[in-house]
Amino acid sequence: MSFEDNIRKVIPYVPGEQPVGKVIKLNTNENPYPPSPKVIQALKEYDVDELRKYPDIYGGELRDELAEVYKVDKDEVFVGVGSDDVLSVAFLTFFNGTKPILFPDITYSFYDVWADLYRIPYKTISLNDDFRIDKEDYITDNGGIVIPNPNAPTGALKSVEDLEYIISNNPDSVVIIDEAYIDFGGRSVLPLIRKYDNLLVVQTFSKSRCMAGVRIGMAFGDKKLIKYMNDVKFSINSYTMNRLTVAAGAAMLKDEEYFKETCKKVIDTRERVKKELKELGFDFPDSSSNFIFATHKTLAAKDIFEAAKKKDIYVRWWNKPRIDNYLRISIGTDEEMDSFIDFLRGYINGDI
Ligand code: PMP
């Protein structure tokens, strides 16, 4: 017997590369636009003396602003260090039974990592051949359900009606809808939290709110669900939301016009890039997110991925069953996407 036997050994989640230097970065679904000028102003004017004190354990004015903007009560909001933190707390809080939790086979690759870490039994449900979720697959005995909408990395959106069907038919399970990308063209299930006390809606500031580097995520749900999550969070670390993060996040929420404008810019660029990719021989599930999950009719995804990297253009490729001939291409600025499309043209013509 050695100490090695008692170590919790895990296979960690592997995030996309964060290369240094000047590259075209289309590999981790960040927003290509900066946060609102209101955030810059709030940080400039921040009273540094405040940093002597511990922050509010609930997220202070960030939670207040979230409640106001999303028209919910404060005790229906949970804030965390990115939605990864929120989801991790939710898994630990709600999935404590013996029945397997369910999520799609092709989805955010952190779900199985948390399940393994917390020893939660799980079963993955295959997406259809066209990479879509079939709602009937989730009407089966389970210990909980996690569905990202739009799904990642496919970008495919499910309707609120389909999700409500899953939520209403699973009253004995907590159903988590991970809406990391919902602002890029989807309809949120948020209004359903008052109708279903088993629904938790998770969102993030990392994509549509241009602040991946600040690390803010939030969950909305019935007061009871939120209280259970806070109980678990306060049993690990009460002070996760630092004061600067709270100030920056609250300021971002005070500029809804900027938020809507940047979402529109990303959506417009995405729609144009869809057309160009089609013309170049790519195929993809229709995306409602800030990325496109594309496969080429004749060229191997891995080869394109490697050739692009040599030109300092980073996209995402996974060496995994069913998706190893796909590239996930985040939507950058128009200029960045022009460079990527130019690269593809050259690559397809054999000039690269
Ligand atoms: N959910 C999904 C589906 C994601 O793609 C991501 C981004 N990696 C996250 C959650 C977590 O994002 P963050 O922790 O930056 O909020």
C-alpha cells in the first residue's frame, strides 16, 4: 500500500490551445470584440482600497444586475467563476444518486470529466446521423440530464418546445440546459424556471458578453435549487467571485445595447461565412452559435487543421470517433474570417 493508491486520479479536460503572439485564433469560441467601454471605465474608476475586504459571497452587484437584466429574483441566480465552475457545482450538487445521468455522445467534453471526478454514473445518448438530439431518447429512467443548447461542438439548436418536453417528462431529475451560446440566435428556456422546479439554466459571460478572460458564469433556477448549489459552493470556497470581477461583470450588464450589437456582428459574419464555406465544398449542421462545425467533401479535417496552424490560424480538431473529420471554426472578426477563407481557397487550390 502506498500513498499512490489513495490518490484521486483523473483524466482532465483539455482546453483549446492559447497560443502567445499574433495569431488568428478561431479555436476556443471567444468573442473577437472587446468588452463594453463601460467595463473599461468601471475598472479604471475602481477604488483599489476596496480590495482589502473579502467580496460578497453571492456575487454582490453582479448578482443584483443579473436579476434585473434577466427579470428574476436574486435568489433565483447563482454566479460562478465561468460556467465551468457553475456546471461543476451543479454536477456535485444535483447528481448524487445511483442512476446514470444522461448527456449526448457528441457534446461539451467537460461533462464526462466532471462525472468521472465526482464518481457520477453516466450514459451518453447518440446524436442522430445529422448530429441532432432526439427528444424521445431522454424519456427514460435517469439520475439527471445535461443538454447544451445550442449543442457544442455541433452548433445545432433545439426548440424551447422540445426542451420543455424533456424537462416536463423528467420531474424527478434535475435537467441542466447549458446555454453557453444561446445569445447567437437561440431562444432561452429561462422563462420556464418558474414553471419547472427541476430546471437549471446555465449561461456565461465568455462568449456573447466578450469576457472569457474575466471568468463569469451564472445559473438561473428555482430558489431551492440555487440554495442547494450555494450550500455546496460555501462548503468548498465562499469567496470565488472577486471584487474586480464583480465590478467588471456588473458594468458589462449595464450596456445591453453594446451586447446586442456585438452579438449581431458575430451572427452576420457567421451567416456570410456559412455561404463561403458551402461554396468551398464544406458541409455542416446549421449553426446557431458563434462557431461552425464543418467537414469537407474531399479534404481531411486533420490536414486542414495542421496546414492552418502552420499559417498561424488556429481552429479546433478532435481525434475522436464520429467527429474526427470535422473542424470547429469559431467566428472571428470579418477580417479574420477573410484571412481564413483566403487560406482555405489557397489550400484547396493546392497553392499551400
Ligand atoms: N459550456 C459549453 C457548451 C462550452 O462550450 C463552454 C466553453 N468551453 C463552457 C460551458 C464553459 O465556458 P466558461 O467556463 O468560459 O463559461
